[in-house]
Amino acid sequence: MKKKIVIIASVVMVALIGLAVAGGAHWHGPKSAEDRVDFIKSKITRKLDLDESQTAVLDRIAQDVLAEHDEMQIRRDAFRERFFDLMQQDNVTSEELTRLFEEKKPDMDRLMALAATHIAEFHSILTPQQRTTLVTELENHRQNCRFARWSTQSQEMEGK
């Protein structure tokens, strides 16, 4: 059970980091990274009924996420530029693409390590009741995502 909670808490923190890092093109909520992080923080704080000390930890984690966002944005833009340069060539080899993707791996490893550190820290400050609520909220979110994905796929198939 504890392992399941840690995994689910990991998903929440990865989502927090991912939303902060994402460009937001398909995000219908707040547009800036700061706004997205604030939105997610307020939702977590409200749903889990965090106390003042827990909120302070979440705020510090959010600041770390935002700091990483700025660095990752620069690296992501450089990666995209090199990718588009390759795509504009007359010929591109799988070796060239693999090399480019391999260059991206350290960024992803660093992001996952950061997420793991923050998820473990956040998990450690939650009460058993908050962990139960977190699991319930994550299950609800997963079900909604499945339904949304299934609904979208069904609509696409009907349109063809």
C-alpha cells in the first residue's frame, strides 16, 4: 500500500513539474508557468487541506520547479531547433536522430531525479488522511483522463 501511495504521489509531482515545463499550447487554464504552478498549488492545498508548514514546503518545491522551468525552456528550444534543422535536410538518418535524442536523455534524467526528490519530500509531510485523499483524487483524475481520452478517440473515429 505504501508503495502504491508513493507511486501515485510521484505522478502528482511529475504532473506539477510537467505542467510547469510544458508550453501550454493545449492548456485551457492559466497561461504562464507561474500561473500554472499557482493553480496546481492552490488545488493541492485545497484538496488536501494542507496546513501552514505543509504549504510552505509545497511553495518551496514550486519555486524549485519554476527555476528548473526556465533552464529547461532554453534547452528545449535548442533541441527543437536542431530537430527542425534535421527535418529540413533532404536526407536524415536514424543515427542522426538517435544521437539528437540521446543528447536529450540527461535532461529527462535530471527532471526525473528532481521529481523523485520533491515527491518523496512532499509525501513525507502528508498525514495518513491526506495520503488517502491524494490517492482518491489521483484515481478520480485518472478515470477522468481515461474517459476524456476514450471520448476523444470515439469522436475521432465517428468523424472518419
